[in-house]
Amino acid sequence: MQDVAAALGFGQPLYMVLYGVLIIFFCFFYTALVFNSRET
């Protein structure tokens, strides 16, 4: 568990990659919720 915490520490490469992936995922998720394709 400490290894995972160390790998996900602020400024670590894995932390930055995961942070970027989550931002992109939630952007797509939010867009899918807000812009309903059935309404257009």
C-alpha cells in the first residue's frame, strides 16, 4: 500500500498521467450528459 501511495504522490509521473486521464474522461462524461443527442 505504501508503494502505491508513493507512486501516486504529488509530482510523480504516474500521478500526472492518471490526473490527465481522469480530466479527459470526465470532460467526455460531462459532455455526454449535457448534450443529449436525442434532443438535436
